[in-house]
Amino acid sequence: MTCVATKAVLSPAKGRLVEMMQQLNFGRIEDLVVRRGEPVHHPPPRMVREVKFCAENGPRPEAAKQDFTLKAQVRALFAQMNAVGDGVIARIEVKRGLPFRMTVEEVTA
């Protein structure tokens, strides 16, 4: 896994992805382009929000903070993005503002 431990040391593109996941809280991010292990926000990925009835659906409380320690799930996502290098992450499932699972299309030789 990557050694990045706080949001403050992330690249702007990775910091923005963390903020997107916190704002989404529950749902998925689709068709995220990755170049040299970095998320590309132009064109923006598609965000699909999951709404839970009679539950908290707003952004995560951490979204208001400038810096905080990154959870293991976020560090694991960035390690996977580095492994992808250049490509497209078809889907990142987000639960409680954290990446839960991702789907990557691969071409076989």
C-alpha cells in the first residue's frame, strides 16, 4: 500500500476524489479515468447516490475537515490506482464515505 497517511499530503486530484466519496457517502463512482495512477476529473466521473430512507444521507462529517488520517480503505484504493497506471475504473462502490469495492475492466492478451 501507499505510505500516504493524511489528506493534506495527497495530490489535488486524489484529494478531490476523497472529497467526492465523502460527499457521496453511499453510492458509486463510475467511469473514473486514471492516468499515471492519478484520477482524472475531466471528463468528470459519473456519481450515483444511494438514498437510504429514515437514515443519514448527508455528507460525512470529515468532509468539513482540511486534514485527517486516511483510512486503510482509501490507502488501498490509491495503491490499486497506482497498479492500474493508465486505464478506467468502471466502478468504485462507496459506503460511509469510504471505498468498499472497485471494478476494473482488463484486456487479456
